[in-house]
Amino acid sequence: MSATLPRTAPKERSGQAARHGNYIDGEWVPAASGKTFENRNPADRNDLVGVFADSGPEDVEKAVAAAREAFKRWRAVPAPKRGEILYRAAEIMVRRKEEFSRDMTREMGKVLAETRGDVQECIDMTYYMAGEGRRQFGQTTPSELANKFQMSVRMPVGVAGLITPWNFPMAIPSWKMTPALILGNTVVVKPATDTPLSVVNLINALQEAGLPRGVVNMVTGGGTAVGAPLMNHEHVGIVSFTGSTTVGRIVSEACAPKFKHCHLEMGGKNIIMVMDDAKLDLAVDGAVWGGFGTTGQRCTAASRVAVHKAVYKEFMDRFVERTKSLKVGNGLADDVQMGPCVNESQRATVEKYVGIAKSEGAKLMTGGNRLASGDHERGFFHEPTIFGDCSAQMRIAQEEVFGPVVSVIPVGSLEEAIEVGNSVEYGLSASIYTQDINKAFTAMREMYTGIFYVNAPTIGAETHLPFGGTKNTGNGHREASVAALDVFSEWKSIYIDYSGHLQRAQIDTGE
Ligand code: NAD
């Protein structure tokens, strides 16, 4: 069926910008209302990346109906065959990696090396989940009764509603989409309004790989106009959301009355702990990459650094020097190391927190200002910013800023660093720099986070280990790896009695 469909999203030209519709039942279609919104480059507002469908509940309705219909067929396709489509999609993405990476840098600003990493993560996840077509292991166990066989198998949930953020615009949709698909679910995805093009690119790869119509659908538009009707839809069996804790709570409350499966990946306030025996250059490298990679707009960003007082000054001097030398600009340029904030509102949040930090008495070590002249005039740039002498309880050290701002907290011991580390409402990622294996293992055990690193920053997750966090970062599920299969499937335990007579478990177990 897919052979009759157009192979790529139609790219009608409106001036310089391509127009992209919703993807519903294998067709690229405009929003029912005919409304559109613009997607502009945050490094250069004059650069119109594309025009997208500004959709509403009626578009969601059509997409869910298509996904529901397709589910009847897709769940019956043998999982290894589903896997073959994913393998082909991954191959297509390998071929188009550079194009997709450039599109992503244009639409959300992070530097090309990082958007290549984002596309690669999507490729890795797609290969990984394609392999699950031949695994999806269940259990066989001995029965307590004679002549009885038993096993457990996974079954798909149905239609999966996926709501995704803008900071990993291909990787995160793939973390949700590929496990959902390999298990036999069908999908309606709502990308963040800042980054719909990367999801269009992912869908184009799946379409070209031969994914049947209706199996994946995409509806672009705002959170309340599209996300809310999607998560509330009676025929959406599982909602998988990545975004802020504030919106995650709304999603959770919407799903609760219907006992709908709900998977949440939310905010973070991650910490690097630098001990007095750490290799300081290594720790500084980690703090710069962890704090300012993706302009600090990663859920795993190292927005706090706890440094032992014995090495505090030396660490801070080197950290400030390295940060001052970062080149900020358009991520498409080879020499740029940090891009813009994703939009004006995100930059305003950064500025608000800079003001809060100053008023709380944190010491501004470098940065602290928007960059708005010369090459930076048309973008949402902000200087990489470090605050020193922070206390663990300051708002700048407690709340997620989601921008290029790092708070450095002096500590007197490993125990204090751990206490500071665990003192926030989030529990995503933490790391320690030390040469002492005892300290490393102690911190590894004591930090109540979903991810932990030794002698590496708080970022750098790989696709084949569980990804997610504790406390207000998540709701007990994990993305990626085999753990993601649990989100998008239900277990069925099956008992086959071939004794020919009634056998009662727990009762007929004697001689
Ligand atoms: P956001 O919560 O503003 O938006 C996330 C998605 O939810 C978007 O698609 C948005 O349109 C949609 N949405 C907004 N309001 C909605 C509503 N009322 N109903 C339904 N959907 C709605 O988050 P963001 O600004 O896109 O992303 C930044 C946040 O994401 C940060 O807090 C970051 O820590 C978090 N994040 C977490 C992870 C993780 O794995 N833990 C990964 C990346 C980002």
C-alpha cells in the first residue's frame, strides 16, 4: 500500500520556505482549519525554516481514527517484518544524516556536531528496536502442576499518543516511536512547535522504508490545541510525554481517571561533584560540555557543580577561563561551540534566573548578559554564565533554568556533595570526578538519580541502557533499552493444561 504514497512530504515553496502538512493515514494534509505557523531559525529570525499545519482537535480525531484502524493490521504483522522496516528506515537516515542534521540546527540552534549526534541517536535507537523484532523475550517457567505449560508474552497496547519536546527533536521521538512500533502499536505524534521539521524527516524515512499507511501519524500544533486532545482521547491507550514537570503533571492528571498508561520524562537539575583528588582538567572539560552543550538546554545538563573547597579556586579559575573562550553563534558555522536559546521566551527565562541569582547573593563569575549585537543581532543568544559561591538552597541551585547557566557550590566533603546533590526535587543524572574508587562507589550508591557517571559529565547516555529519572523527573518508567518495551506493552501470562482433567493451582499440588 505504501508504494502508492508519495515518498516524501510535499515541499511546496512559499517564498523560500517549504510548507508541511500533517501526516495522517499515509497522506500529507493541511490542518482542517487551514491555519499554519512559521518555524524560524533561533540563530537568525530572518531564516524561515518552514511553514507547518497549526492543527486542532479535529485533526487529532482523524489521526487517532487512522491509527486505530491501522492497529488492526499492524499488530498482525510478524515482529521481525516490522523490524525489517525499521532497519530500512535506519539505513535511509544514515544516508540522509547530514541533511537532517542541518535541518535540525536551523530549526533549534544547537551546533552541527550535536545535531549529528541527535540524528545518530535516532539511528542507533531505530537499529536497536529493529533488533527487538526478533527478541521481545518473554518467560517460560515450570508449572507447579503436571502436564501444564506456561509462558508470558508481550502484547501491544493500541494507539500510542507521543508528545515530545524541542531539545532532542529526532532522538526523543525515536525513543518513543520505535519501541511502540516494534511491539505492534500504532502512533500519533505531536512534535514541539519549535521543531516539527525533524519529526517530518523521521517520518519521511519511515515512509520511504515502507511503513504502511496509518501506522505512524503526525499532527503539528500547540500543546493545548493538539497535545491535550491527544492525551485525552478515549482511543489513545498510552501517552508517552517528554517535557517540563509542569506540563507532565497535567498529562498525568489527564490520564489518571481513565487509568490510561502514562509515561513521563521531565525536568532535571543535575550535578557534577568534583572531589579534591579529581583530575581538574578532566573535570573542567566535563563541566564545560555538561553545562553549555546544547546551550544548557538538555534535561541532563550539568547545571550544578559541587566543588571541594580544597580545589575550588583552581577549578573555578580554569572553568571561567574555558567558558569565556567559548564561541557563541550560528550552529551551522564550523567554529561555533554554543548556539542560541531556542526562542525568546527561553532566553527571557535565562535572564530572569540571572536576576534571581544576583539578588540571592550568588557571585557572577562570567557571562550574565544577552548577546544582541553584530552577528548575534537576529538570534536569541545569551552568554554562557557561571555563578560562584552558591548555596545549595538558592533558587539558581534548585530550579531548572534550561539555559547556559551553571551554579558552582563549594562543599567540604563527599558526604556534603552527596547531600547537596540529592537536595533537589529532580533525580535525573549525577556525576563524580575522583581518582578514589571508594568515593566513586559511595556516590554511585547514594545518589538517588536514574543515571550516574564516574569521571564523565552528566550527559552522554547510550541507547541500550535505561534512560530516565527519579522524583519529579519521572513516574517510574524508563526510556530506551529493553526497559522501553515495558512502557509500550502489556504482559499476558498464558497457561496450557494438557493433562486432560481439572487441575487447581495452589490446591492440587500434593501427591
Ligand atoms: P514543555 O513541557 O513546554 O513541552 C513539551 C511538549 O508538551 C510540547 O510538545 C508541548 O507542545 C506539549 N504541551 C505543552 N502544554 C501541553 C498541554 N497542556 N497538554 C499537552 N501537551 C502540552 O517542554 P519543552 O519546553 O518542550 O522542553 C523542555 C523540558 O523538557 C525541560 O523541562 C526538560 O528538562 C524536559 N526534558 C526532559 C527529558 C527527559 O528525558 N527527562 C528530555 C528532554 C527534555
